[in-house]
Amino acid sequence: MASSHNYALVVDDGSVADDRSTNIVDESANLIGLDPPRWRTWEFGLYYLAVGATVWTFFARMWDMSQETYPDYEQYRQYLKPGWMLGRLLDTSDMQYMGFRQNLGILTAVMAAHVPLSWWVRRAAPTRPEAEFLYSLIFSLVFLAVAHGYHLVKIVAVLLLNFALTRVMRSTRIAPVVTWAWSVGMLLTVAWTGGFRQLNVSGGYGGLMRWEITFNFCVLRMISYNMDYYWSLTDSSARLLQNHGTCRGHPDAPTHTLDPPPYCCPKLRASMPRPRDEYRLVPFLAYMLYIPLYFAGPIVSFNAWMAQRVRRPAHLTRSFVANDAAHVLHAGDHARARMARARPADMAVIGYLSLKFIWLKLMVIWRFFRFWSLADGIDPPENMKRCMSNNYSAVAFWRDWHASFNLWNIRYLYVPLGGAKTRWLNLWVIFTFVAVWHDLELNLLAWGWLIVLFMVPELVATVVFRPYSRRWWFRHVSALGAVLNIAGMITANLVGFAVGVDGMRHLWEGLFDPPADGALTVLAAGRVPVCIGADHV
């Protein structure tokens, strides 16, 4: 693999060596089995031109398609509303982002009240963590009473039943099976009954938002609590500590306690059982209803939530970019409108930038709530670690897209089901659950199964081509595979979260009509730019 780092050779007097260092670096790279950097080669010079032209063409074409002069403008005009940016209309086709945008002021005000009060409680009772749990629970109940109205009683009733279930099952061998059956059964029941609509109170205050929309996150937290409690009764904490030598090697790390400090690695915080008294009812309810992470995550396990008290800054600058994109580039409404006269190149631009907007939207939402949690002293995983375009492996893509959910799936599904030994079966089970967890829709089931289908060729190719990784042509084969991977990821995500199965079929039919133009579009828009990433990483 070629290195992309710049090197400078420092001589004894501290000065930087002359240009001959470049040759020395190249020779050193060859000695240790690395190819010399290609940043200044003619090959990469052509790549730079190709990427610049492609990016410019994509955005210029999307800008043209977002103007009133575009032939199919009236087909998506219904999704546009007056905006605030220099007279530009706002793309309102994404209801999730519009809902977050409209309620951002309220959420910010609630955060401004919640965090200082939490700090005050922590300062007032530094040696009484139960005070912090009680405050968090009371604040959550008050806020959710406004958000969900009398439906909050349904939520609390489900949580109390879940807590009672853990106390009945305790460390019995069937406890994990019962936990999963109960949790998935409750997820399906809530979806099928519309949030137990039979129990609705006529004329009662039903709140500002439907509670069943966010209940899927409660299901993940229920499974996390139940399994963490079960493993606290059955797993050896000493064995877990032995497997995490990096944390034990910290100069301030305790050598006699099973309560890991907050600076330990996130994996240890998630896997290390908590003291038994921390699995009580009040901490359980405080965790389940924790406001900063209640509506959208990121997902944090019960053990990790209880263990940490770390505060770190977060970055919210991309929120402005997402808002600008909704004003300037109307990719989402184009995808939904299914323009009849769009050219193959237009279809490629629409599909690519629609997924870009989904990535940007989710990152803004997740980072807002993560910032809230960080301000309160709880450090959940970063959900969106990388962009889709610089992550050309399908397997690696899902480690970094909704990363906290990936960690959750590894801990509570992948490893218990056998891990790598049964990978080929695990993938189908996991992504079927992930699809059902999102919603009971055919589009999402198709999304989950498409992901697995697109992963299988990569897993097979990795095994087949590994012996040839040092051949000159290997990076070009990898680049071609990267193009296919990104095309597959775009297809799967647009099916699940943007246009559905029918809409995706329309996009692909338009992309390959005529077939020759479509093939050239895919190769031009995907092969050259991605080749750069595959070649130099």
C-alpha cells in the first residue's frame, strides 16, 4: 500500500536535508516493503484533474436542475418552500430533517436548562450519584410528559415490565432468549398497534409528537440493560480486565477495583459489569429516558453510560452546510419526483448527492444530541466517523455510518451469535433485525438484504485477491471494486431512506437509458475519483 504522508529527513544539526531526501525516502520505503508516494506522479496529476472536473460537474449540474428553467421543475415544485437564503427556496422533501430544523429552537432551550441544572446537582452532591440519577429521571419525565402527554404512562409501563422481567429471569440460561423475544415482540406490537391506540384517552392531552417513533431506541436500551445485567451475574470481571491491558497500564489505573475509570477504552466501559446496586430501578429508568440521547441517539450501552464522566467538545459546524445544501441543491426532491426527462448523467448526480444529503443530515442531528450529552458529562460514540466517498469498503462503511448502532450490534448480536465463525449467517440476521428496527416497511427489508448482498462479493474478493496485494495491478482492481461498492451503497441507502424500491428502479432505468450512456456515466463519475482513494490509501 502506498503511503500518502510527507516525509522530511532531519540531520544532526536540526536542519532539513536537501532534495536528495526524496530519493532516500523512496529507497527506505522500498526497503520496508512500501511503494514510494505517488503524489507528484503524472498518474496522480491526471487524477487531480479528473476529480476536480467531476466534482465541479456534479455540483454545476445539480445547480442547473434546481433552477426554475429546468424542464421537470414543476414535478418537484411541491417540495419547495420559501427559505431565508438570498431568495432561494428550501427543499422540504425530507421530513426528518425538517422536523429537527423546526424544533431546533425548543431543543436548544431545553438543553440550556438541562445541562446547568445537571452541573449544579453534581456539584451539590458530589458523593451521592443517586441524586444525579434522580434529577435526570425527574427532568426526563417532565419533558416527556410535554412531548408525549398521557402516552408517557404507556412507556413507563413497558419499562417497568421489562425491569420486572430481568428480576424474574436473573441468570437463568434462557434469559437472553426471553430478553430478545420480549423486546422484538414489543417493538412489533407497538408498530402494529400504532402505539397501543386502543388505550388512547379520548380528549386527553396526547403530547406534541408520537411516542412510537422514538420507541425503537428504547428497545435497544432495554436489550442493553437486560443483557448487561445478565452478564454481570454470569461473566468474570477479572477475565475482562485481563483482556484490556491498555487500560490497566494507565499510570492511574486501579489494580484492585472492578470499577473502570472514565479514561479507559470505550470497549472496557461497555463490557465491564457495574456494581450490583447500580442496576436498580432508578438508574435503569434514568438511563432509558435520558433526554440528550432519547430521541435519536447515539446509542450507548448501560454499562458505558453508568461508567463515564468524561467531557469533551463536539463540532457542529456542518449544520450550516446541511442547511445551505437544502437551499441550494435540491437533490432530495429530484429523487422523489422521478423526472421523466432527466439524462443518465442527471440520474447519477441525483443519486450521489441525495445520499450525500442523507449523510449530512444524520450527522447534524446525531452530533447535536451528542453535543448535548457531552455537555452533560456522558460521552457516547461518534455516529458518523467518515463520509461515504472516502470509505469505499462496504464492510468498513457500516462501521462508521451509525457507528454506535454497529457497536451495539457487535456486542449484543454478532458476538453472541458466534462472531466470525458464523459470519455468513450473522450478517443476514443482523441486517434483517436492523431493517425491522428502523420500520416495518418493504423498502427497509430490501435495504437490509441489499447491504448483505453487496457485502458478500467484497468478502469473497478479499480472500481471493489477498495473495496478490503486492502486484502492480492490485490497486486498480481494488479501485474498480471500490466503484462497485459505492454504487451498491448508494443503491441500498436510497432504497431504504429516500426513494424506495420503485424509485430506485426508476433511477437505474434512467441511468442506463440508453445503456451505453449509462455505462459511461457510471465509469466517469465513479471509476476515476474513487481510483485515487483506492490507489493512495
